[in-house]
Amino acid sequence: MLYTFISIQFLLMRCLKLLDLHTHTTASDGLYTPTELVLMAKEVGLTTIAITDHDTTDGVEEAVKCGEKCGVRVISGVEISVSDNKEMHIIGLNVDIKNEALKKVCDEIKGDRSARRQRIVDFLAEKGVDILLTDVAKLAGDKLIWRPHFAMAMVNAGYVKSVDEAFRLYLDTPEFQKIERQKPTAEEAIKLINDAAGVCVLAHPGRLSFSPAELDNWLEKLKGFGLKGLECYYSTHTKEQTRLFLELAKKHELLVTVGTDFHGDKIKEKIKLGTGIDNNLKEVKLALPF
Ligand code: AMP
Ligand code: MN
Ligand code: MN
Ligand code: MN
């Protein structure tokens, strides 16, 4: 009897954990390879996962192959940082990864990111933080270098106690913005994703520090550019924020999405794949129209 009860509970829990439409792999600043991430998704009971690496779709093909083998639906995605606001990120879901214009912009962003590496080293050195680019490159597995890799190098060298502290004191300051890389505008990013047959979603509206009225205006504007969805459910959103975002999504007729922004424990320590922070996204059930 008890066994049956536990089994039913277990089955129900598995059904509830359906989607995670915002995750990162080693193709950008995630800790796990696309294959590892899909296997983890399978293990935690997700049926669908979107790979939304920053400014690249390089991890998608490997993830799709693994998903086909182990029975997890993998959606090809991308998360593009835009220049309108430092926390404004546009997610493209179900994008055509072979689209030439998208590939070209992603390649340009990659080039610009490489040029920024030395600017960051010099910026930190001016502040008395001496970090070797070779050490940071090692942490990045000799692939592209991201700010979290600099943050980890700073932790390892004892300049800060945590990745969060590195961002707060050095890597996420107004001064840092002066050495920041070039980014497309929201209008450009949305057009790019739409042209690549993707569904455009505004990521983590709760991180935008807009008032409800400002967000309302922005959604009007972004919808005019071709925005189709809003990431109402997100790891760091409070219940009140989620409620507001659901209302705004309804008002602007936007698709509601859910995403943890999973990167792996050393980078975003509290965020778990599929369930968010302290299981806050565990009960979210959504159906996708694509
Ligand atoms: P980059 O594109 O190199 O500027 O790196 C941006 C990445 O840094 C974001 O995608 C986040 O994953 C990460 N990031 C930003 N702020 C923080 C933070 N406070 N703690 C950990 N990671 C962060
Ligand atoms: Mn990231
Ligand atoms: Mn983001
Ligand atoms: Mn993200």
C-alpha cells in the first residue's frame, strides 16, 4: 500500500517536471557539455529542454543527437544580450541553426568577445587584481572566455570570496560597462530570430529593474518589433513578480515560458536544472504551441 502510494507520488512528480526552456552548456558559459546536460535532464525527469547558450547555437546539434537517443525533446535555442539595457536578453526558441544571418551575427559577437579578453585583464590590473589570461583560458577549457571564468580565476587567486562578489565588486559595475563589447539592439536581435524562424521571448523580466509601468511600455515596444513570449517563470522571480508577469503576458498576448537559466553549480550555485531555486519552478506545467 505504502509502496503504491510512493510510486504514484513519484509518477506524479515526474509528470509535473516538464520543461526547462533556458539552459547553458560549455558552448557558452555553462559547466556541462550538451550531452551531459541532456542526460541530466533525462535523469531529473524533464521531457523537453531548450539549449539557449549566449550568442551561439554551437551546442545544439550535439544536444539534439543525445536527446534523440535518450528520449528528451531538445529545442534549438539562443540567448542574445542586447544593448538597450544591460540585463535585457532575448531568447530565440526553435531557431533554424543553419540560418546564415544568425550564424554571421553569432560569429561577429564571438570575435568581439575575444577582443574584450585583454581589455578585462587590463581593467582588473588597474584595480590591483592581477589575473593571467592563460589561467582564465584554462578555466574556460581553452574555449571562449566569459566573465564567470574571470570571476572563478579571481576566486582561485584569492582576490574575492565568491563568483558573486567578483561580479559585484568588479565585473558588473558601471565602470565595467565602458569596456563592454558591442551588442545588437533588441529590435535587431528580434528580427534576426524571427528571420531564423524562431520564437522570440524576453528573458528574466524580473532582472530588468523596470517598474511595472516601464515593463508594460517595453513589452508594447518589443511586441511591435516581433516579440512573441515572456519568461514569466524564472529561478529568481518572486511569487509577486511572477503574478505580474503572467498578467502582462496576458495583456500583450505573449506566450508564457519557464526557464531556470541553469549553468551548473559553480557558476549559478543555487539554480537546479528543471526546478530552479529551492524547487520554485518544480510545479510549473506548460504546453508549447510548437
Ligand atoms: P559575458 O557574456 O562574458 O559578459 O558573461 C555574462 C555571463 O555572466 C552571464 O551570462 C551570466 O551567466 C554571468 N553572470 C552575470 N552576473 C553574474 C553573477 N552575479 N554571478 C554569476 N554569474 C553572473
Ligand atoms: Mn551565462
Ligand atoms: Mn540572461
Ligand atoms: Mn541565460
